[in-house]
Amino acid sequence: MSKNAEQWQARPNFPSTHYVDARIYSDQQIFEEEKEKLFRPAWIIACHESEISAAFDYRLFTHPAGVPLIAVRGDDNKVRAFYNICPHRGNTLLYDPAGNAKRVTCIFHQWSFDTRGACTDISRAEQGYQDRFCKEDASLREVRCEVGFGGFVWVNITDDAPPLAEFLGGAMDILAPFLEEPLEVFHFHKAHVCTNFKLWHDTNSEFYHDYLHYFNRITGMMQPGYFERKYTGFPNGHATVGSMQIKYDKYEGSKERAVGWPGLAPGGWFMVDVFPGMTYNLRTSVLRMDTAIPLGPNEALIEFRGLGLKRDTPEERAERIFDHNMIWGPFGRNLHEDLLAVHGQGRGLRTGTDARWILQGREENSTIHDEIGMRHYYAEWARRMGRAPFDPFREGKSEPVRAVA
Amino acid sequence: MANPEQRQAIEELVYRSCLALDDRDFKGFLALCEEDFHYSITTYSPEIRKDMVWLDHDRKGLDTLLTNLPRHNSDHSPITRHATVYTVDVGDGTATVVSALQVFRTQLDGGASELFAVGRFHDTVKLNGAGLKLAKRVVKLDTRLLGYGYHIPF
């Protein structure tokens, strides 16, 4: 029996932690608040250390809160991050997404800066500023930067935010044994999708959607151990997914992963979802890193990286690339399906569609088809936003904002 | 330098390969390829300053991939490959062919077409008299932003 308008609008018969109001994926005001309350205080991955391996190598990154950044390795080998904004007239300092620059010189009026953020030259300074303004007054804005947890370059644009390790808590412990060797990025691409960034993170936070993937059904869901995989929630909204043994040889054209990953059992698979929009995904021979960058309530840019070991032989690297491409490359089986699904959600949840509730009600003892991963995320979302995801505009029954799943 | 007849035959081979893939006639496409055919999609990332391989298959692997694709969920919008053969350099029994490539995607609902990707085909064609066949195709993409993507090779 179908629903009429009143029935469609009625709240689901679940605890309020087990569903969210669909408007949190389309409301402009909520989106603006998310940039300030979720992303601005968070540690965000800007790039990987292998992308800036030599002194003076730099990499540009637009922070999800909107701030354009430069991550640069200095002459002292230290990685720092600065606003990519000239303190003179606000011009963009570096234009190419990556490169090597001993000196950062603004093309507009030729003000120059070193890789420690100091201004080294102001064109005709004395003639124009006399003794009223000098190089020491024109430093770049530096933001906090730490390298770690697999060699990723993390940035935080809030000066008094807790350190990275405190932000991550124990969420990365599950991956620590597998991230001891230096890594190297071999793949990078972006996907621009008309969807809300949270929907991508939702997809990475639940595996009930394995029904979407023929590959995962054949190699995972139909194999022993699949339904024992467990979610574990950590403070600050992070979550992990335990491993199982994927049977890659069950998919025609695939094969046992010959290269593997140090310390990881053959066919192993671990995930760490980092609040508010990053995911470590380690499957047998490849580490994939997703970084979601919100562009609007219904618009997101997702950065995808594939990493192998820095010590890989050419043959080993080729194997990893093959493994990566089969499911996670731009023409891979799973990534396209996941992107297509969140694109479809973007169509279904955009303003005006009258979508009403998003269900997160599955309970299976925190195992793989339990939706506790999303519930854990939205408990943190509620705490930081000061809004209940099930009643973000305080229209329904008055309940306190819950901070736990 | 190819003679006019060779050039015409090579151009037609490239164009037939586009038509076959546009029509999702995978067997027809593979019939245009040698037994030791190799297909890859590559691109350069200015972000990580590296050449990348996005797809890499021998003929058997490509055949398996194309057989598997209907079992997967995908975007059903058709794509149209527009190739223009730029250069044909004939060597010893083979020709090296460079073509400009544009790929357009046409939405099923309403039929709007949009540019999906640009790049080049770098083909190696084996010259077997009248029976020219593709020995190798490297698709070098300039476009790296492909939205929610696509399953079928270009």
C-alpha cells in the first residue's frame, strides 16, 4: 500500500537517532554552518608527502572551508602550509597545482616570499612605504600542518585546534601496523558530483550498499566471514571497519592479489572513516584515500588517491595499479557505481523534491550491514552543529541533541 | 608516409572502431583488433606530476571486461566518439596513427549532449594487405574530470 502526503511526512517509527531529516543534505544555511563548524576546526588531508618529496616542492589545496592553501617543503625539509593569498592585494600566489619554487613571487607586483613564509622582497619598498611598512609586516599566513598517519600532509586552519593525534584519537590504531613503511602516491583524480558531501561519506560508512556492486557481492558478500565484519566508533565522529578475506579470484578476469601489503593477510580489507569527510581504504595491495570537499549543498568535489609502497619495483607498482584500476580507477567497477549512486541521491534529495527522511535504522550487532557507522557520524554532526539531524529546524518533538549513537 | 589507399584504409579502421564502441558492439570492436592487441588509457596528472595508467588490458582481459560490464550498474547514457586522424606514419609492416579524440555524452532524458572528454588515440595498426587491424591503442586523455564516470572504455 502506498503513502499519502501525511503518511509520507510522518516521522519514521524509529528512535530519533536512527533517521535524519532529508533537508540536511540540501539546506544552504546548514551547508554554510557545516563549513564553519565541521571543516574549519578539523584536521584535513591536503596531500601526501610523496607529492612534495624534494625541498621547495609545493602542492596547492583548497580547504573545504574555502581557504586556498600551499603545502610546501622548505629548505630545512619541514613541510609547512600557508594561505595561497598575497598579503598585498590578495592575488593568488601560486597557480599551478604542483611544482617547485625556491621563492614564491606574486605575479602582480613581484612581492617575494620564502618557503618559511617570510617576505623576502617588496618591489620599491622604501620609495612607496618609507619606514611605515616593511618586509617583516608582509609575512604569509601560516596554518598548522602535520605529516603523519601514512605520510599524509594534514592541515588545520584553526590555530588553537587540538593536535592531530588528539583529533584522530584511537581511530587510526587499526591501520597503524600497515602504515609503517614510506608510501607513494601513484594515482590522483577528482570527481565533481552534484550531491551533498555527507552522502559520499555515508556511502563510505555503510556496507549495506554492497548490493550495488556486482564485484563486492561475488568476491565478498557471498564469502565466509563477510557478515562478521564490524564497525567501531571512536570519539570525534571517526569509525573503523574490520577486515575479512576477499575472494578476488571469484570475479572473472580478476586474480589473487600477488603483491599484497606488508603485514596484511591476503584479501584483507580495513577502512577508517575520518570525520567530517575523509576515508582510508586499504584493500590487499592498495591504499585509497578519499577527501570530500563540499562546494555547495548539492555539489561536492571528491579527491581520490591511490598509494603503494615507495620501495615498489616497477613490476610491483604495475600490479598495484592494475588492482586499483579494476575497482577504484575512473573506469573501475566499484567507483563509478558508488558515484552514480550518490549522484542519484543528489537528484532525489535536492531542494524541492519533497524527500523527507533518510533511514539509518539497521541494527545487526554493529556488523557489516548495521547502519551504526552513519549513526555514529551524525551523533558527532549534532554535537558540533548544535542541531538534531532528525529535527534540524526544531519543528518536531522537542528532544535534546544527542551526542552518542 | 602512407599512400592514399593505405591512409584511407587506416582512417576507416579508426572510424569503424569508434562506431563499434559507440554501438556497444564489443565483438565487432574486437574483430578489428589483432590477437595480441593491447589497450590502455593513460593521462598525466599535473597535481602529482606523474603519468598515470587508468586502464590496461591485453585482448583477453579486454574481452573479459567487456563481457562483465553488463553485470554491473552503470550510466546508460550513450557516448559518441569523434576521432580525426591527424598523422599516419608507416614503418615496417605497421603504421603509427595519431588521432584527435572528443567524446560526447548524450543524456537519455531530453537528449542534451555534452563534451565528456578530449584526448588522443595513439594507435599501432598492423598492415596485413587488405585486412588492417589494430595492434595497440593508447588513449591519452587530457580530460581527467569525468564526473560520476563511465564503465565502457573510450
